[in-house]
Amino acid sequence: MAQWATFTGLVALILLLLLSLSYASRSVVSEAAPPDPAHAQPHGLTTGMLLANVAFSQGFLGVFLLLAAWVTQIPWPALGLHLPTAATVAIGLVLGAVLYGTNRLGAWSMRRLGFAHGDELRELLAPKTRRGWLLLLVGVLPIIAGFEELLFRAALVGALSAGYGVSPWVLAVLSSLAFALGHGAQGVAGIVVTWALGLVLAAAFVATGSLVVVVVAHYVVNALEFVIHEGVA
């Protein structure tokens, strides 16, 4: 029998830890702000060390969340966990590409309104070598997309809706707000744009019932952000 209350408490703990890490990263980014990120890093940290830190912290929390779901006997379908199919992957790829375009449009609009969109964190994490890019695209970004979708969409929307009978659309709004606050290092504009992005991802999760769709879409958005703005630029 599913232990919904215990699972909810563990999810709340994970969310609190993530938001605390996000707050800490804001201070690191604000202290860094180097004129040339290729030659300066906060507190002497290299890009590789920063990437490893992100991968470890989010990977650890993701494993902890999966273990929490298993121990509390949460049904996997409530989390949108199904075997991936060509269709779910394709939908995720298309959705990700569309979201990237609208995400950039939203960031541009916020800048026009006078709100800065912080790109410092992305610049700090941007690799300087081919090996670094391989680590980012194959290792770090999949971990980030997998964990954040597992928490903000699968757990906070899917599981809580199934366990308590709450409208998934209400949970989608609230979880997207938490998702946005978790990206506070990107500034006010970044929070607003990320909240809108989270709403669309939550809607896609509710509509498809598939975690794969939103994980793939989330990965595509992040990958395009890095490749286009740091790899090509």
C-alpha cells in the first residue's frame, strides 16, 4: 500500500534541499561575474569541478527521490514512468525545440522591459574543451533534466495528484513556481521565463502522462542553450 504522506514529506525535504542549493549558487555566481569566464572561476573552481558538483548533487537527489518512491510503494505510473517509445521521444524532441525558441523570445522580451536575464551560471558551466562538452551533453545535462522533471513534474504533479485527488493543473501551477524559484541565479527575468517553461512542461506531462516526454524536452532546451550561446557564439 502506497505511503503517500511519507513520500510527500520526503519530496518536501528534497525540494527544500534543492532550493537551498539554488540559493547558495546565487552567491557563488554573484561573486564570480568574471569579465572572461574562460579564465576565471569562483573560489578557484574549474569548469570541470563545477560540472561534477552539479552532476553529483542533482544525481544524488534524483536517486534519493527514486528510492523514496520505491520504499513508500508509490505506483510508477503515477510518476509517469513508462518504457520510452519512438513516439514519446519524438514528441519530446519537437516540444524541446519549440520551447527553446519561446524561451529565448521570453528572455528577449524581459530584457526589453528592463529585466536582466542572468546568463552568468551558464557561462561558468560552459566547457572549454571537447571532453568538457562531451561530459556536459552526455552526462550532466541528462542528469539535470531527469532529476528536475522527476521532482517538479512526476512527484509534485503526478504523484501528489494521484495520491490526494488534487487537480493536476493546480499542482502544475504551484510546482512551476517552485521550479522557477529553483532557478533564482538567472535573475528576475530568468525566474519569470522559467516559470512559464515549467507550466508548459507540466501541461505536457499531464497531457501525455509520460515522464520521458518532458525529460527529453527539458534536455533539448538546456542543450540548445549551451550549444548555441556558448558553443557557437
